Amino acid sequence: MSDKQLQYTDGLVVQEVKPQLKRPQLYKVILLNDDYTPMEFVIVVLERFFHKNREEATRIMLHVHQKGIGVCGLYTREVAETKVRQVMVFSADNQHPLQCTMEPE
Ligand code: TYC
């Protein structure tokens, strides 16, 4: 999307303009491993807030369990912030220490 574009007015080429669309910065929403949150709870988090099916949720949960960290999905900033908040509130409400954070892609 970095090519210059020609802008047309009344059928005449009048000027070169910058492309008007920019892709938004995306953020990785990240889950962190801990020793206490039940595996089943993490799978439910991935199903409920990240719309993963059980198979994909299980794969991501096991990746985080084994590697210590893992990506749940890529989102624009405000969507990512909402997901992080939803996971943190849901975990605290259920007395689990599960940590969720975000970082620029
Ligand atoms: N390590 C946890 C256990 O053994 C499971 C777990 C997986 C916790 C992923 C957090 O983000 C996490 N019960």
C-alpha cells in the first residue's frame, strides 16, 4: 500500500496523493504459564474469549504450558485491550492467577 496513487477530479489528473488507507498496528494477545491455573480453565478461556474450538484451544494451552508463553490471537489495540481485561477479570473472579498481556506485533 506504499505506491503513490493518482487522484482524479472532474476527469482530470490533478495531483499525486498519498494512499489514504493504512493498516492498523496489530497486537498479540499473550497467555503466560503458571503452576496453578487448571488446564481446563485455560481451554475455556480460549474458547470463550478467543473463539477457538476445543482442539485449537487445547493446542494453544499445551503450547503455553510447555513453552511458558503463547499467542492467542492478533487484534487491533482496543480489541486486544478488551480481551486482556476480560481474561484477567474472569481469572480473578475464579481465584486463578492466570496472566494475560499484549504486545505490538
Ligand atoms: N501449567 C498449568 C498446569 O499445569 C496449566 C496452564 C496452561 C496454566 C497455560 C496457564 O496459560 C496457562 N495446571
